[in-house]
Amino acid sequence: MIEAVEGAARTGKIGDGKVFVYNLEQVVRIRTGETGKEAL
């Protein structure tokens, strides 16, 4: 997945940006209050 983003986003020019990858501790769907897998 990271490789796909890199391949699509890299131009080799200043401004290509950065991608931060880290473990996700929790997710909450604000509208419904669902958490975890149900929120996805």
C-alpha cells in the first residue's frame, strides 16, 4: 500500500510531500459514535 502511494505521488520535485505511517490505536465515527471496526 505504501509503495502504491509513493509510486502515484512521486514526481522527484520539491513539494512531493511526506506520508506518515503509524499504528492506529482507535477510530471513532463521530456521527454515530461507533468505534473500532464498525466505525470503518
